[in-house]
Amino acid sequence: MTQATRVFFELVKAGLWGHTENTESKEKLLWGGVDWSEMYRLASEQSVVGLVAIGIDCYKINDSRLEVPQTVALQFVGQTLQIEQRNKAMNSFVAETVEKLRKEGIYTLLVKGQGIAQCYERPLWRTSGDVDFFLNADNYEKAKIYLLARSSGNKLERLYSKEQGINVGGWYVEAHGTLRTGLSTRVDKSIDEVQNDVFCNGNVRLWTNGNTQVFLPGADDDVFLVFTHFVKHFYKEGGVSVRQLCDWCRLMWTYRDSLNFELLESRIKRAGLLDEWRAFYNLVNKYLGMPDLGGGITVRDSRLDKQSEKIMTFILKGGEWKKWRDTFVVGRIFPMNTLRFAPGILLGATLLKVKERVFKH
């Protein structure tokens, strides 16, 4: 790992938790020789510019040796201001859209994105993505009709996962009738059970967005849904970003005193994702400073450090990830007899993959 990469993770940690490491028990970071252009590239590619900017501020208070070149400092400042303005505009769009949907008798939850941003010390400095609405079967169909009538340049609908991408007023919205991954029937059955807990049992929490009450999945359900979402990206999409892992950390940390860890562990086991959970939890503990949360599957296991290093190597490859995945390098991380090596994931041969490619015009 290069000096720039090591410093990158220290700054992300400081930004994620709002403080630096205890410098009395740890040698101060060596700032000399840091390639700050590479630092900015990493922060941009991993969607954590705001967190690194906070980290720089934290370290400036405690370490007078830190000097960021002016050109790079201005890049961080300019990009962070843009992130903040975009978040304010997106929050307004979410509030306006939720209110309009309610007037039509359409009730939705918000998942990922702006809801999880509220778990951060500075929500407006989290890099935003799409707007993701999560709806039950009836509301999903009604929301599609309503939003498509006000949109342009939309993606085709994914029938198996019930996902419709829609461009509305300059924003990209995804309406989700499920949050299935297509990884395996075992995983998706577990996700459907969690979805039932959200919609049938009313397991939700609230975010007050301006004057609008926005519903989010309850914390126990959300931690599981966020985890299965980035595992899907790890295996099937363009890879996982550091920001997605930071989201997972902040969500667990914010609700650490109320999470039902026994329920969470049982869900992970039923989904067949225990190896992934342990490896990724070890990774965020090692690289992002995620604390242990009391036992079971929320503690670091140093025996998994090598595995975590391999995963992080792939994450930092960014756009190269698909090439590595398709040449079966994932087999160097997880056991060959686990979920990852079902033919549908690496060869695209199972019914789930076929269903994911059946689109409605």
C-alpha cells in the first residue's frame, strides 16, 4: 500500500468519526512524500471527498506538520461545496416528490442515499447518488405510472427485481418494488422476508426532511438491506466503493444501542452470507476504524486480515474490478464451496440471471 493510500484511509477515518487517532499512543502520520494529486483521485473515485475534507480539518488541529498544496486544497473545497449544494437540492426534490406521491395516494419509503446520509456527522458532505424509493406491490405499480408520465429517457424495467429507473426533473430516480439481488434464491428469500417486516409489520423510522416526514426502513432491516446491496455490487455490478462501506458503518454506529444483533446474525446465516459479513466487518474495522459492537458478528477477527486486504485491493482497483471478477479472482477471497461460485454469479447461467435480463418495454 502506497503512502498516499495509507494517509487516505487515515483521513477517511477521521472524517467518518469526527476525530483523529490518539496521537499519544501512536506515532504521528508521516505527511512528507504524500502524492496529494493521487489522494484527491482516490477520494473522488471512492466518493468520499467530503469525508477526506473533514479528515484534513481534524488533523490540522492536532498535527501542525500537515500541509496540503493549495491547488489540491482548493479542489477539495470546491468539490465539497458542490456536494453540499447538490445535497440541499436533492433533499428538496425528495420532499417535494414524496408530498406529491402522497397526494396521489402513493406511499413510499426512501432507501440508501439521503436517508443514510442523516447518520453522518455532516450529512450534506456525503456524496449523493440516485434517489431510491421503496414501495409495496400496489404502490410500486402506481408510482411507476405517476413518475413515468413526468419523465424522459428512462431505463427499461427489470421484472424480477421490480426496478424501474426514471429521469424526473433532472434527477435519476429508481423505484423499487423489491430489493432482490439475483445472487441466489436463498439470499432473495431473506430479503423478501425483511421487506415483509417493513411493509406488513410497519418496521420503519422517520427522517424529518424540512417540513416533510420521510419514512425509512427500521434500523434492523436497513442494516441487512444495505449489506446485501453492496454484496450484490461486489459480485455482479461495478464493484463496491469506500462510500458504500462508510454508509454501512455510520448506520450501524448510529443505531448501535437499539440494533437486535441476534436477529441480524440469524438473517445473515439464513441468507448464506456469513462469510461475506465477517470479511467485510473485519475490513471496515481494519481500514475505516469501525468499532466492535459487542460480540458475535460485530467484532474484528484478525485471522481475516489477509482476506480483508485482498478485498480492499479489489475495491481500490475501481473500474478494473469487473475484469478481475470475471477471471475468477474472487476465488482467492472466499471458499470455493460457498454462494459466490454458483454458476449464475460468475457464468450468468441460472434462472435468476435470466430473469434479471427480461425487460419490459
